[in-house]
Amino acid sequence: MQKINNRGILTVVSGFAGSGKGTLMKKLLEDYDCYALSVSATSRSPRPGEEEGVSYFYKTRDEFEKMIENDELLEHAEYVGNYYGTPKEYVFSKLDEGFDVILEIEIQGAMQIREKYPDTLLVFVLPPSASELKNRLVGRGTETPEVIEKRMTRAAAESEGIEKYDYIVINDDIDECAKQLHEIIKAAHFTPSHQADFIADIRKELKERKN
């Protein structure tokens, strides 16, 4: 009997600042035990309360540049003088263990990963409306009106790349949104590209019977 491929699905989740990506990821991990949230590497120093291997993998700038040189990252970028990136080793080990690995990154990084790994599932998280997005940013109470306006302007620019994603989920009700995201990822396990070995086995068996 042919064996279904149970290797995990690599999923990139992107969305505007204020769309609730972080809350959605937390809910998904709370409700289902089949997911692993990718841990990024960074060259910046740990902040109070952050933990090695939980918040980030902390590297010196030289260590990070060696990781780039040795092609040890799925994607990377430099932001405000520090490197950020996704280590391959952690992601691939979790996928091999059967976990569906979630990467919460922005569009540029998502496109880097899709180019290298075409089977990656891309999901974009949207708020129910632009006005609700602004309400959420204001409701944080942590940013000035000027910063909020910059985030809204950036969201407008990012919205031009949504069609490059496979699915959207609308984060209106967090429970429903987490359920929808879970169902999308589960369905992705049965796309032909993720079951290539199973298909090849069936095809081979059919040809042998014909002979």
C-alpha cells in the first residue's frame, strides 16, 4: 500500500502591522499541536525578557554573515543596522518531524522563500476593513499618530502584493480565523506537489498492471 507523505508543510504568513498576525499565530499554536513557529536569527542583542531559541537565535554580526555565506538561511534582510533571517536547520528539522512550520515574515522575505521553495504555502492576513486596521493600531496605545500614519501608508503599498499569495484569511473573529488557517494548511498536504512520491508510486503500479 502506498504511503501518504506526512512531512510538514512550510507556510509563510504575512499581513499588515495591526492585522493581528501575532495573535493569530498564538491562537493557532494553542488550539492545535501540529504546528511549530519558526524562530528567526538576528544579529541584534537580546532585549529584557527575550530568550535564546525562543524569541530569536542570537548571533554576532560575523556569525550571521557566515550563515549567509554558507547558505544556511531560507531568507534574510538587514533592518536598522541589524540582520534578521530564518535558519534552514531549525525549519527543516521540524518539517521532517511532521510539524507544519509557520514563518511570520513580510512580503519581501515571503517572495525569497517562494523563489527557492516553490511548494511553500503563502497566506496573507487581512483586517475586515482599513478603518478597523487603523482602530487596532490606535488601540495599541504605543505609537504616535505620525507612526500610525506611516504604518497605514506602508499597508497601502503592501496591499499591491497580495495577489502573489495563495490564500487570504480575514481576521475578524480570531477563533474562526485560526480555524480557517488550520483548514487551509491541512488541505495543502494533499496538493499533487506535496504528494509527488505517492503519485509516482500509483503511476508505476498502474503501468506494471498494464504490462
